[in-house]
Amino acid sequence: MLLAGFVVSSLLAAIMALMMSMSDRLGLNLHSVYSFLMGHISVTSWGQIAVIAPLVIGGIIGARFFAFHLNAFSLGEEGAAYLGIEVERDKILILALGSMLTAAAVSISGLVGFVGLVVPHAMRLSLGPDHRLLLPASALAGGAFVVMADLLARTLLAPVEIPVGVITAIIGAPFFIYLLRRTRREYAF
């Protein structure tokens, strides 16, 4: 239920940001604030990318290293421990790795919602649960999703540029609601 509230909240925030991004026509200067809040990648410089590149490269290498561990966690903590995984240590390391990658992305683009929720779930539906394949596929598909959303953000209401997060929320919220309904049906008794 908490995730459903998050989805509705994000969709309404995206609609609000869409209205605010058209504030230039009304003579208001709220666009820059909402651009960060809803994500905006058009002002990213190569210098900013150079700063986060070591974090992203380290995160990708770390994700590749922990792919087997994540597969073991799908058996539950006890099952992972039987496979020789140091459960508590690895949970902390994987959480730190995910936090590092998230912080790097948010520092550059602002708050672009639903990419980390929708893309990995879509990849899992199409490729299966093996993290050795799922992690790199999710990274590539997430990048492609953001590029597609950015293209739509720049062209839908040209010359007004919509924040990227508005597009990702408009696409991602209905898909996530579909996933929630599908999961509820699968696990209903």
C-alpha cells in the first residue's frame, strides 16, 4: 500500500511539474526549481560526468562482483548463508553500492523517478531473475529509457522543455500500478 501511495504521489507531482514547466509562458520563474525536483539532464557538463565516472565504474564492477550473491539472496537469507554468503556483511556492502550509484545519478540529473523501479522490473519480466544478466541489462535499458524520455521531454511541447522526470513518471506510474496489481493477483489465496 505504501508503494501505491508513492506511485499516486509521483504521478500528481509530475502533473504539477508539467504545469510549472509551462510557467515561462506565464512569466513565472519556477522552472529551474522544478527542473531539479523532477529531473533535468540537459544542463549536465562533461566536467560533472568526469567527477562521477569513477563512482559509476566502481559501481558497475561491484555490481558484477555481487551478481552471484544477489542470486543467492533470492533463496532467502538462510539459503544464501548455506551457499557460503556472509549475509549481514554483503547486505551492507550491496546497500552501500546501490546508494553510491544512486547518489552519483541524482547529483547529475536531479530526481528522475521510476527509472530504478520500472526498468529492472521490466527486465526481470523479459530476461528472468539471473542478476548476472539482469544487472547489465537493467543499466543499459535504464540509460536507453532516460534518453528516450529526454527526447520526448525536449520535443513534445517545444520550445518548452519538460523535465525528464515528468516523462518517466507519466510512463512509469501506470506500469508500476500494473506490476502491483499483477503481483497481488499472483499471490492472492
